[in-house]
Amino acid sequence: MTGQRYAHILKGTAIGLWEWNILTKEVIFSEEWAKVLGYTADEITHTETLWEDLCHPEDYQKSQQLLEMHLQGESSFYESEVRMRHKDGRYIWVKDQGKVVSWKDGNPEWMTGFHKETTLAKIDAEIKRTFIDQAPGAIAMFDTQLNYLAASKQWIIDYNLPEDIEGQNHYDLFDIPERWKEIHKKCLAGETHQAEEDEFFDRTGNPFYLRWQVKPWYRNGEVGGLLMQTSNLTTFKKLQIERLRQSRFQETVFNAIDVGIVACNEKKELTYFNNTSREWHGLPSEPVPASQLSKYYSLYQANAKTLLPEKDIPLLKVLEGRQLGDNEIIVIKTSDRDRYVRVTGNQLFDEKNNLIGAVVAMHDISGIIKSNKEKIISETIFKSSFENAPIGMALVSPEGKWLQINHRISEILGYTKEELVALKLQDIVHPDDFEPDSILLDKLLQNKKVNHQVERRYFHKNGSLVMGILSVSIVQDEQDTPLFLIKQITDITKQRQSEEDLNRVLKLTKNQNERLKNFSHIVSHNLRSHSGNLSMLVSFLKEELKGGQGELIAMLDSASSQLAETIDHLNEVTELQINDDAELKPVRLKDYIKFTENTLAALIKETKVNVIDNTQPGIIIHAIPAYLESILLNFTTNAIKYRSPDRASYIRFTTKKVNGEILLSIEDNGLGIDLNKYGDKLFGMYNTFHSHKDARGIGLFITKNQIEAMGGHIKVSSTVGKGTTFDILFPYE
């Protein structure tokens, strides 16, 4: 590559070069160096003092220390990142790198280097850190050693951590169980672990519940550390437990009270008897038709003489939506006496407001019909349930004024009872929900519905939205005039937020899986088709060509077969990535070296490169077969491609065991690589180090990633004009 081509490339990368004669103090800055700072080369002074003049005072001293360390031989190259003053007056971030390239009498003489702007990278890093720090949930970012890189405020609050958490180690702050250490190891290997609900215990032994997720984050295609996110479900879990307790409490109450409770489904089949109703009626040995209910259970009209016709059985009247009278009294004849009961009831609806049955309560008023005992009992139960209910409950006038409010309502909406009394419903109900709520309310007030249950949005005192399930029923006087409404609000905000989070994750996962499936189709179908066509053409040529050309056709046939096998391996790798469960397999290394030699037989013969296999017989390593095949092919073709024209070329494979691993050395005597110049770029994407026409700068990048994906490591040593050796460590069986 000519100097002019280098100049064009460097100009296109916005990298500014500089040269410094340390002995004469002369400095040469390129046009691009000046352009990074907004100047032309003619507008700057080519002196040592220019760096100090433009460098931010807080960064200058540090950069000089790093420079001096390099000049003293304490570092292999000089590198610093500083702020420099732009021509327009602002400071930009610049990464400056250089290296001494010549010495005189043991002292550094000439030093060359470059700088490039990194302001956007700094801003991007700060944006990511700010996103973590200010995330509304509990989230933390760690490096691969579990040191804190950033943590949201909620994470610090939830786990009682100091504000200056950055740099501290997670394991030093907490007593981490082995179970979590294993999860961290697996996530650092690329896995994602999570749980919708997990029980933990704090230092005092009290239980708490979390939804959590641990997943890796990546930098340049490699795992850079872990992201942990948790949601505290303790309040929700306690609410569930409280609901279960309330349900069991209510069931206990129903079975303990001296009120008969009977329920049926929408098909008029009896589904529930509490203890009291069982004592009065007993239980049928088989289902009882609706037409036989009165006779079977001895249900009579209030005169205690006439059996109730089916149309007057209170449970069936409620199921059909007919109103029970205020003094709906029937008589139940039992073996010991006639029992007078007053019946109340309600239809039962599911969450979609579909009728699913009815329930009636039968109050025994024998001997005390004129007393108000039932009223006192009802009021006592209601008051207790009202004040101690785990859900928000309120009594509201037909005009929308708050009459009575329990404590839970205040917790849900953030207002005190006094503040709520001063507000109207339209002040806290979302505008889009208020009109539908008004329509349902009108139906209740007009006796078109007994009750209703809907999902509503409310404004919290702090301005946030609260999602709730609203249940409303109406209380009327003897003239059917509405007295007040009973409203119940269940807070489901966290549940809805969790559902939205889950839906987003599912959508993202679905899209990613679809892309992987499309790629798998291309590999397994399209490439396989081309391979099949190639094999067919080779078979035709074998029939047509004879003699000296037969050997070439045999090589082509072998290459075609091996291409098909390689495509099979590639398809296997694709499927493994889709299923996320790629596994290493024990393979015989010598077989794959022989496979590589056969695959490249024609090229080896043409270039007269000597392939030497000095690997130990019987060596078994753990590897992904397709990756191993690709690695060996890549290094072998590179050794052939970059062979020296001045001597007979060879490539040598040797192995030895090192600390429980297998070290595979691949040595050639080719052109070699200037590691001082290219060492830090050797395995980068699209980096080339020779002017070969086929060089694409992708092979070493892919190879390094394949080796590391199998748990291996790679090192390189090389001398220009003598050759290169790649040392690869593989897991050993």
C-alpha cells in the first residue's frame, strides 16, 4: 500500500497524526490533527507548547505523567484521554496515542502518534450511566467481577446501600449464597435467569418476595458484566395472603353465622350450602330439578300451608333478575318446627359481567319477626367489614359526594379522608373513564342493574395514575329510592405494570426468535441447495473427463463433499444458536487436521506448502466441530496466503498439555506480522496487515470469537520476515 493510499485512509477516519523530535523539540502536526480541533495546519504553531496551551488544565498533568512513563520505558506505548479546547472555545474529549519509534545514544529521539475525538463515546457512556442511575425501578449494572458500575436510586433504597456504590463489590456488601453465585456464573457465560416470584428472608428472618432477572450485557460482542433487576412483590404478596385470609375468614363466617346461604349456577343447579342451610335442608343424594326444589326442601309460602311454586322460589327469582320484596318471607318445614326466614339475594357475575349464578341468604326470624335483630347484625357485620377490608370501600351519595371512607381508600389515592370529602368523583377519575362510569351509574339508579364491576383509572394525589377494579352496588329505601352507593376499589396498578413489562419482553423475544429462524432457513435451505447443485455438476464432470484430468475432478469431488459436510456443521451451529443450548463435544484433534489437509489438498499442491502434523496421537479436546473446522481452515489458508516467496514454506501443528488444557501451536515461516504496529488490532474486524488481494480482515476476528465461545484462549508471536505462531488453549477431555 502506498503512502498516498495511507493518507487517504487516515483522512477518512478523522485521525490526526503527529511527529515529535524529542531532541530538537520540533513537532509536526498533520492537517487532520488540526482539523479535529477546528483549525487548519497553518493556524497552529508546530511547537511542544501547543499541547499545553490547548489541553484542559485538569488533564494536562496526568497526560504528562503518562508520557514520561512511556519515555522512561515503563509502558509499551503512550495513551491518554483528555479535554482539549476547540477553536470555537468549547472543550472536546480527545484520545491521544503514541510510541517512540527511534532512539539515539540510549535516549528517545523520534516519537509518532495520533489523536481522535471521543466526545460522543463519553456522552454515550454518561447517558447509559444516567439511564441506570435514574431508572424508576430497582436495577444495577456490574462488571464481570461483580463490581458496581451503576445502580438506580430504587436499588439503593431497596437494599439500603450507600449512594457512592460505584466500584464496590457486590459480594463484599452481601453474604451471597452459593445458589446465587452459580446463577451469576451462568449469566456471565451468556445465560439469562429470572423468576416471577421468589421468597427471601431478611436479616431478621422476615419473609419478602421478589420478581427478579439477571442477564449479561455486552461490549463489542463480549459479555461486559451483568444487569440485575428486581421488583418488590412483598406488598402484592401480602395482599394475596390477606385476600386468602379474608376469603377463609368469610367462609368461616358464612359457616358460623345463623343464616342459611344457598347458591346456584346459571343452569339452576345448586352449587353451595353453608353449614346452617345444611342443618335446615340436608344435602341431596343426587341433583334435584328446579321444579322439585320446593317439595324436596319443604319450601312454603308465608302461610306455612302452600308449597312455593317454582316461579316463587327466591333463589330462582334472583337468578332470573326478578326483584325480591323487602319482606320476602318463606317457611321451611323441618322435623322439629316451622322455620320462618326472610330471604335476600343477588345475581353473580364474572369479570366480564356475564351472569354465572345467584346466591340467597335466609335469615331465621322465627319468633322475632317484629324485632330488629337482623338489622343490628347486618350493620355490625358491614361496619366491621367496611373498616377492616383489605380493599378500598366507600359510601357515596347518588350525586357523587363521599359519605363514608375507609382507610384503604386513602392509601390507594393518597388523600386523607378530609381531603376526599372535599372532592367530587370527577376530580379524581380519568376523563376517559368518567363518562362510561356515569352510564353504569345511571343504570343502577334506574334499577336496571343490581351492581356492576369495571376497571377504572384514578389520579393519585401526586399526579400518577392508579389502576383499580371498581365494584358498585346500590342501597335503596322502602320506596326504591336510592340512598347511597357502596363502592369497592382494588388497586391493581402493579399487576398491570407487570403485565405490560411481560408483554414487552415477550414481543422482543418473539421478534428475535423470528430473525434467528429466518437465518436458519437461509443456511439450511439455500446453501444446501447450492451445495447439492455443485455435487451434481461434479458427478457429470466425472463421467465426461478421464485421464490426467481425473485427479483434478477427484479433488473437486472431495472438496464438494466436504463443502456439504461444512454446510451441515454450519446448519448445526445455527440451530444451536436458535436453541441457546450449544454444547462442546469430545473430538479427535488429529482427525480435524487431516480433514483440513484434505480440504485444501489442491491449494497445498499448487503452492507446494509443506503441512507438518506433529500433534500427539489420541489427543481429544472439547470443541464445537464446526468451529474447530473453521479455525483450522482459516489458519492454514492464512499461512498459505501469506507465505514467503524467498524460501520453501511450511505450516506445523504441535500440541502439549498445559495445566489441564491442550495447547495447539500453529507455526509458519511466512511473511510475519509487525506486532508492535498491529498487535492491538490483530483480531479486530476488517483489519488487514498485508497487501494481499484476497485480504478481507474478517478471518482472525471470527476465529478469535469461535475460540473464546468454546472456552479457549489465543495468543500470537510473530517476527516480520521469519513467520508467525498462534498458540490456542482448548479445554481438555
